[in-house]
Amino acid sequence: MKEFNIPNYGKITLKNIIFDINGTLQFKGQIPETLIKKFDELKRYYNIYLVSADTRGNLKELADSLKVSFIKINPKGESEAEAKNTELIKLGKEVTVAIGNGNNDALMLKNSILGITILGSEGATVKSILNSDVILPDPLSAIDFLLDEKIIIGTLRS
């Protein structure tokens, strides 16, 4: 957990990070080795959850390789976006960062304490971008952002 006092933005406490996986962490089903190493550093401060409908069928394998928790959504009677937002609410939206890139991530990006859209090689939807606080080029940049208080303050202050 980390706390930040951001000038003209306010005090925020970050405890959890919820990552979408497809297009956010993995591209075409692959995750770079450098990302796995960075996750070890991130886990020292935050509880990390991967959330996905498991499009590629490798959610558990990916979570095991990163040594983090995972949440497989299988929405019945609600959209994937609503299902991901439900998981955000369970974790505590006031202390959870959401990271994604697609339409089904937009609601959790909007409602989290801090929403980060990843552009990546698979792109990002306009809806996810408009519902985010920060847009970053790749997941490594997002991890560096969350590990460096000066970057967070410099980006969010007004």
C-alpha cells in the first residue's frame, strides 16, 4: 500500500491493482520476461489481481507465472464491463487502481481511484481513454509509474 498527497488533487491511498490481460499485459498471448521481473517489485507494495473473461484461455497460467491472484469473469445477465466493475467494487474502488485498454475496461477505469489506459501494440478504445486518469504506452511504463511517487505526483497535480 502506498499513500500520496498530490497538490491540488488530494490524498490517495493505493492498495490494489486490477489488470486486464488481453491487450494490456499480454500482446497476442505473449508476456515479456521483463514484465515478470517488474511484477516482483510491484508486489512489494500492492495486491495485484488479473481480471479477464479469459479470451486466450491462459489466465490461470499467466497469474501463476506472475505469482498474483486472478479473477475470471463469466458474466450472466450483465456485460463484461459491468462484471469487471463488480470485481473492482469488491476490492474497494477507493483504494484500487484499474489498468486496461478496451471497451470492457472503461467502467472500471472510470470508477477506480486511478484509471490507467495502456495503448500498447493492440491499441486502446476511445471509451477506455476517456474514462482514464492516465494514458501510458505499455505495461512496463504503468508499473514504473506506480512505483515512483514523483512520477505520480508530477502527472496528477494541478
